[in-house]
Amino acid sequence: MQNPLNKLKSNIFKVLLIEAVILFVVHYLMKQSINWLDMVLAAINMVLLIGVFDFVESAQVKRNLALSQIIGEEASQAFMFGNIGILTYDSNLNVTWANDFLQSRFEHIVGKQISSWMPETQQLFNSEADLVTVTLDQYTYEVLKKEEGQTLFFRDITDLYNLKELTTNQQMVIGYVHLDNYEETALYSDDKTTGQIDTNIRQRIIEWARAQGVLVRRLRTNRLMLVMTQQLFEQIIADNFSIMKVIHEESAKLDVAITLSIGFGKGSSDVQMLDEMALNALELAQSRGGDQIAIKAYDQEVEYLGGSSQAQEKRSKVRARIIAQTLKDLIHKSDNVILVGHKEMDFDCMGSAIGMCNIARSNGKDAYIVLAGGIEEKLNLAYLEYKEELDKTNVFMDETEITRVLKSKSLVVMLDHHNASQSSIPSLITKSKRVVVIDHHRRNQDFTFDPMMVYTETAASSCCELITELIPYQPKHFELTKEEATMILTGIMIDTNRFRNRTGSRTFEVASLLKQYGADPLKADEFLKDDYQTFEIKAKLYNNISINSHSMAITSLPNEKISRSVMSQTADMMLGIKGVEASFVVAMDDNDQVAVSARSNGNVNVHVIMEKMNGGGHYTAAGLQRSNTTVNEVLAELQAILQQNVDEEDKNNENHSLE
Ligand SMILES: [Mn+2]
């Protein structure tokens, strides 16, 4: 359209020039005055100018006419039949023309402003997408922008879209419900209570499922299977899994600690895969402490809902005995045993490794403790002090030495962690075919390796506690020196902040057993004392504490490197402030990463708060590390999330008071 207009302009200019020359020649060279010639030329000029305006006005119309000519009458009918729309628009995105199909679907389409009529097309005009899906008046269209020439193509995909939605809605979802603590409770309750549990709790789940239209089958006394469509599943999600609350209330009435753990598998048409996904999700929900829902959608990360009560002490001694037996069998079938802790080995790693080393040896196998990937400062001092004694009964090895003793039938035991990347030698985990995990941290993802046995117990205070519980099931000649027992006790003391946090009756039981082997609590306390520098850093952190309206204490130090253990100890100590329910320490760690240590007294779930910032942990102890950022940036993010929590809680309280 631009070119013919330019051509016309230059033609007019040429004519005007010729006229000027003629007038010049006639008036000045021929010295004649011919008024009629002037008149004629002026008239021609006017006609030309009118012609230009007319051309510009009709250019758009002509272009559109040309398009409909190209389309032709038959093609137009074909578009009608195939539900294909075409429209053209001007530079202001106003519709200038639309084909018969679009005219039949929309009244007064010409002149409409496209981006306000169909806001979804915005992406087409700022080149974010070539194709968008638009729903208008119960019809769904795919809209394609033709690269040049201000034209949009429409394809009616309503049927396809509806069909897709129908298929998704009808897809099967499989779920497993587990009644946490049911067996333990039933074991110690009288028949009357057990009967009440069945009617008030188990039956309520069945009623709830039936009311929702979900197929429910009892598999075991404490386990149910659910089958439903995706559509029903979404309704249940929208209902916020009200059954969880019901069970909480009923449990409270009966004074039992039964909660629900639910795992769901969805997003696949392969039912066997769904089943496996649901079972894995359930296991994850349980290993995170139970009382929560884990949803595994095909090809997506596991999503968690709930988790509002702290893991209760619910481990049965039976489980420790079964684990001890399984572990013994595995040790007997292995060439040797390699004990690996996490990077920056701490007392809990070291203590549990020493305990396991003795368990392996009492079962007739050589065992080696990996000393790689860094060691925590206080542990290092303690280790050096005890080295001579410890070396008599334990073999500590660095990375090269370990590769020399590693055989195809070595049993690799991961202690106090469950993530291969956190291991002091990650390749040891990923390469080995025989891995056992013993840990007390909540799992938040699938294993990246294939373990032979997993013993994760989030209700335990420490890995040392889990290992010590296995001691009574070892051969009679099992031995621990008093130095070893002291190291294990120190592991428990540091993870419980000297028997203050996460301490259950079984923590004291194992402490008492360690005492029988000669553990020295005074020495352990000595190991945990701060040097002056650490004391000073902690004092600085205490100085910066601020407490928000919901009793959460936060402190930070922007310019000092602080070890992770000092951060977590400070967070632990901050819980000692009267009224404080949760504490957060934000600072730069030894590796120049910004770290957050979060602790809770049990009323606030700091794990959920840290997860919002991509961290992890437990209900009462969680944290995160992040590189390429500053302490103040992370602090601001944390404060925003805490504020959001406060706002949500206030809102909830308002709603409750309205009820
Ligand atoms: Mn630990």
C-alpha cells in the first residue's frame, strides 16, 4: 500500500513541476498572459489532490476486497464448514474486515478493538507467542497471527478442548490412606477404645470417601485404598481435605494420637504406575512425620499439603528390632561396611558412625569411617583429643584410602543424611549398589539412588539415638569404650540442644544405655563449649534480635562468616526467650553462601516456611543455603514470608470469630 501511494506522490510532483515550467515559459519568455491556461492547470491540480485522498481512503477497502477475492465464494463456504475465521485489522488493532464465519459468530465485529475484545491476544502483538487459545461465548479458538499483513486466523477447537478436558477429568487417581499410630494405639488400648477408634475414626474415613463418590477399600486395619477421577480429586482438594480436620478432632476426643498420611498418584493412564506413585507418595508423607498429604503427578515434583502437627513419638520397639535384624543380615552378606556421613561432619555423624562401626565389627565384618568433605570445628578438637583411643577400635579413612577398600559387595551406610549430594563422598553413594540410609531428617524428594534399606525416623532426636537403639539386638560380645560412648552421647546432646528439643522418652533410654558403657556427660558438655570468638559472634547475633507480632524472633549479621552449627545453636538458644515460638538466624556461612537456620518450639511449622524459600528440614528445625545473594536480600524475603503468614493467620482468626 505504501509503494503505489509514493508513486502517485512523485507523479503529482512531476506534473506540478511541468506546470510551473509551462507557466514560466508562457508568462516570462513569451510575455503573454493566458488566464485560461492558469485556470485549467489549477483545476487539474485540484482533481489530482482529490484523487490522492480518494486513493488513500479506498486503499484499505481494496486490500480487503483483494483478500476476499483471493478467498473466493467456494473457499468462503469451506471456511464456514471447517470453522475457520480470518480477520484483518489496522495499526490501532481495530478489526477492518472479517470473513463470513466470524461474522456469523460475532455481531458487529468490524471496528472492534482486538486487544480489549480478546485480552489473550496481547501475547501475539508483543511477539511473546505465535498462537494463543481464546475462549469466547462458550467457543474455544486457536488464534494465529500471520507474520506480515495484519491478519489473524481463527480455528474453532471447542470440541477438541472439551474432549481434552473430559479426558483429563476422567483420568484415574489412586490414593492410599494410612492411619498413623493406629497399631501402636490399638496395642495399648482396651477393647472399648479400639472399638471407638474403629467407629469414630476409620468409619469416618469410609463415610467421607463414599460421600465424595470415591471408591474406598480397606486393605489392612490401618490402610485404605481410594480410587477416583481427576475431577473428584480436584473437588476434594478444593474442600481442603476436610477429613484431616475431622480425624484430628475425633482423635483429640478419644485422646489418641491417630493422624492420617495420604499418598496420591495421578496424571497417567498407566494404573500400575499410578499405584506405585501413590505408594511412594505415601511413604514420603510418612517419612516427613505423617499427618500430611503427598501428591505425585506424573513427571512432576511431589507436592505436599498439611503437616500441621508435630511428629509424635510413635516408633515401636518392634521396628528397631526388625531394622536391627535386617541390618545384621545385610552386614553378614557384605564384604565390609563403609560408614559415610554428610559434608562438614558433625558429632551426630561421628557418633553414629562409631556406633555402626562397632555393630559391624561385632558381626564379624571390617568397617571403615569416611573422614572427608570437612569436619565441624568442635568435633575436630574432640576427635584429636580422643584420636589415640578411638583409633584402637575404629578405622578412619580419607577418600583415596576408601577407594582401596571399596569392593563390589561393600555395604555403604549413609548416616544422618539421605541426599547423595550432601554425602562427604557423593560418588560413593551413586556408584554403590548396596546402600543403607539411616537418618532422622524429613525426606522431601525421591532418592536419586536405589537403597537396599531405609531407616528414616523423624521422631528420633538424632541419628545417634537410632543407632544406639540397635545395640541391644547385637551379639553378646558387642563392646563400646567410654570414649566411644561419650562421642555418641555428644551427638545426641548437640542435636537436642542438651536434651531440650526433640527429646523423647527413648532419647533418655539410649542416654542411660550409653551411660552404662561409660559415657561422660561432663566431657560431652566440655566438647560443646564455645571458644571466645564463637561466644562473641553469638553475642552479636543476640544483640540484633527482633520479635514480630506473632512471637517469631529473627536475627542476622550481614558482614560476618558464621559456621552453620553456630547459626543453628543460636536459633536454638533464641527459643529460650520467653514467649518466642520460632527463631530464624540469617547470615553468611563458611562457604560464602547465605544460610538460614530456623527453629520452632513445636507450635509453628518452620519446615513449611523454609520450603517456601526452597529450603528443607523438619517441623521444628529447618534451614536453607543460597549462593549469589546477600544476607539482607534473604532477610527481606524471609520477613515478607513471615508477614504473609501473619496476615493469613489474622485472616483465619477473623474467619473463625465470624463462625
Ligand atoms: Mn543429626
